[in-house]
Amino acid sequence: MSHDTILSVENLSVGYARKGLALDDVSLTVPRGGIVALLGANGAGKTTLIRAISGLLDHHHGRIESGQVRFDGRVVNALPPHKRIRLGMAQSPEGRLIFKNLTVEDNLLVGAAILPSAKRQDGLDAVYALFPRLKERRGQSAGWMSGGEQQMLALGRALIGRPQLLLVDELSLGLAPLLVRSIYEELKKVRELFGSSMLIVEQNAKLALGFAEQAYVLDRGRIALSGFAADVAASTAIRDSYLGTERVGNEGAHA
Amino acid sequence: MFAQVLFSGLALGSIYGLVALGFAVVFKATDVFNFAQGMFAVCGAYFAVTAISALDLPFGLAILFMIAACATLGVLAHIFLIQPLAGRSMLAIIMVTIALSIVLRAGIEIFYGPQGRVLTTPLPSGVIRIGDLRISQLHLIAALTSWACMAIFGAFFRFTSVGLLMRATADGHEAALVSGVNVNAMNRLAWAIGAVLAGIGGLFLGQLQIVSPELEAIGLLALPAVVIGGMQSIPGAIIGGLLVGLIAQFAGSYISPKSTDIVIYGLLLLILMVRPWGLLGQRELGRV
């Protein structure tokens, strides 16, 4: 595999206990420094793919049946999540999963725990510079913040270790479109500042395709379409299925 | 008499609070309602007996031995009993902790015999008189040590980096996993701390009475203490322990020695009916 690839998922199949395959022979690459969007309907397997990459399948009673996840040249299938994060992966999970009873600053410090103690303050400063709102609220219990602030906190906690690869799952869920746009603007800055590559799972396909350079579309556990974001956006299949221009009423068309 | 009962209630309550704190640490971290906590206290007392009487260790070393043995016991319980059941129903896990306490009791009776052992330590056993009040030095030391342990662990959770990671793990396992916390290591540490706090409590209980498996019943007073104080609250466990100690002593002295359990578990029932999250616990915080 090329030195220019930070993440490659190779022929990955994933199953959950007592269910069929959630992912079937999925391959995907994220170039170093690149931004890749992962699109698909609900239940297509997007979150499963993110879990397979970050190592959270175990926690959800899922397992890799075949294929591999290669991060920075190394197969990480068997590594627990905390070791993958130490290699330079980070995740802003679906539903944000912040620590509700901890203060904003303590949330960030948990993310900073992988850093040597002398570097933690720099990490905090960098995150506060990206999201000044978090600095204003740093002493507050995270559970009492708005959805947008919680999303910033989840991103800040992931970014504080300056990851090489940032996985972002459903950032826009339940947030106002304007706020979502401003958070994506911050993510652009993150790439300039930290050089982080990103894999973005997003319900809002239009937004994601405007932000990413490349895109993959998952459909019922398989990659249905992939390519440059502009080409994917232009494809009629994705327009019909996900951009919502015109829903084709033929349910059996994919089968 | 009032002051006398108040003193012994506070002293015993401090020990219960210590054992209850250990229980609460385990519950907060791993959501396990550990019915073996009382037996962990008994094990602590027997580890001390072993170190002092059988191994002939000096007192300081014997305490270190007891702490190390309790920590190992807690870690092993987590690795071999709790972790394999991750994701299973709470009932299955509770049954396993009950089974663990039965097995530990049987092991102790096989190894040490059913009769009690006397724990001989250099701790002072005299009495300080202040007017009518007789203060047992041993009770005083037990209370002070308990408070010191609670302060040390409180500071550990509040001010250290590992303490923060433990609080984060208690807040949400999946959230901790995605943040890079080694959740299994934190959970093992919680079980080690829980067992060590029980063991220190057991050491004092064994010293105030006699070391026998019957101490389990006293160690298990940590359960009503935790429920009364608030399952999710660390200060609640300590306050609950003190309350249980005071109630036990006052009911024992003013009503009847046999009445203590009725009063304690009556209060437990009352709390569960009117304030199920306990005196210092809080209802689920935050928005979804």
C-alpha cells in the first residue's frame, strides 16, 4: 500500500451476533491529508464501518468476518480502541457521547490524556482557539450544553491529540444548518493546522460532497458508488437516492 | 449515654462508610451491584491474620500485604467473573457476585476452619476518658483512618489524571472507549480500589470484634448505606455509612440490640419509596 494512504479498508466484511452481514466486502481508502465522505441511507452500514475502523465493534457485539483495516501501513484489526487512538486515530462519534457529568474542560482533558502532561495545556489552548465557545463554558457540566456545543466538545476532545485521521459520524444530526456549516468551516481550518485526514459520515449528502474531495456511497452493506466528490454528486444514482431531487418510486430497483 | 452512643455510632459509621465507598466506586465504574463486598471485607481481615500470625510480618508490612492481596482479589474477580459477562443482564452479574461471596466464605472455612481468629496488632486498645465519655482508642483510630482513606481517594478521583479517566469511564463506557481510555484497565482499578477499601474496613471490624466469616453481615451494611446515600454518589456512600452506624448504635442502645436491622432496612425501604436515587444522588443529568 502506498505511503500516501493513511487508512485503507480492504475487502472488509462485518457481522453482528445472530444477524447477517452488516458490511459485505467493503474497500475504501483515505489519502493522507484528504477528506473523504461516506454516504448512505439509514442502516446502510456507515456507523458499522466507522466502528470497524475505530475498534468499537466488540463493544457492540460485532466482529470482522474477513478483510482488514490498515492504518498508517499497519493492520489494526486486533487492536483495542485505545491503542488505535494512540497510533493517531480519533473519533467524533454518532450521538456525540460526551461525558455529561464532567465539566467541558475535563472532557477535553480525557482526550488529552494520550499526550505527555507537558503538552496538555497546548492542546487545550488549540481546541479553545478553534471553538471559543468551549472556553467560555469550560467549567460547566457538559450535559447542560446545547447540541451544537456538545458537538464542538466531541470534536474538540477528538482533536486535542492532533490525530492523523479524524473520523466524524453524523455531525449535523439535530443541529441548525447554519451551525453545521460553521463547524465544517472549523474542520477545514483543522486540516490546515494539523494536517489531519478526515473520514466524514454525513446524512446531508449535498453538504458532505461540497466539503470532501472523494466520496463513497454505501448501500445495504456494499459500496454502491465511489469516486471524486464532484463526480459522485453528478451521478444520477446518488441524486435519486440521497440528494432527494426526485425519489424514484421503484422499491425493487436495487435488488 | 447520648454522647457515648454518638461516638461509637460515628466511629462504626466511618468504617461502614469506607466499605460503602468501595462498593460505590465499583458500582459507578462497572454498574455491578457487588454482593461480595461484605466478603471482601472478611477477606481483608483474614489476609491481615495470615500476614501477622502465619507469616509473622511486622505490622506495617502486614498492612501492605493485606492491601496487595485485596487488590489482587478485586482484579481477579473482574477479569474472571465480571468481564466475561459484559453486556449480560444485571441479574446474571448479581448472581455471580453472590456466588463469589459464597465461594469465598467456603474457602475461608476450609482454609482457616470455622472458628474465629484473634487479630493481634500493635494498635492501642486503651480508653481515653473525657468526663463521662469513654473513647476507645481503637474506635478513634479506625474512624480517623477511615476518614484519611476517604480523603485520599477523594483527592485521587478529583485531582489526578488517572482519577479523571476513572470518572470519565464511570460516566460512559462507550464515550470513554472512543476517547482513548483503556476502559478495562480503569474497571480493574475500580475493583482493586473497591476490594482494598473493603479490606481496610474488615481489618478494623476484625480488630474491634473477632475475625470470622460472620463479619460479612457487618460488611454488607455497606449496601443499605450506599442505597440510602445514593448509588451514584461518592459522598452519599460516606454519609450513608455514617447514618447506618449512628442508627445501628442508637437503635441498639435505646430500643433493643435486636432492633438495629429492622430500623436500618426500614429506612432503606422508606428511601426507596420516596427518594429512590438516595439522599445525595441525583436524577439523570442533562439532555439526551
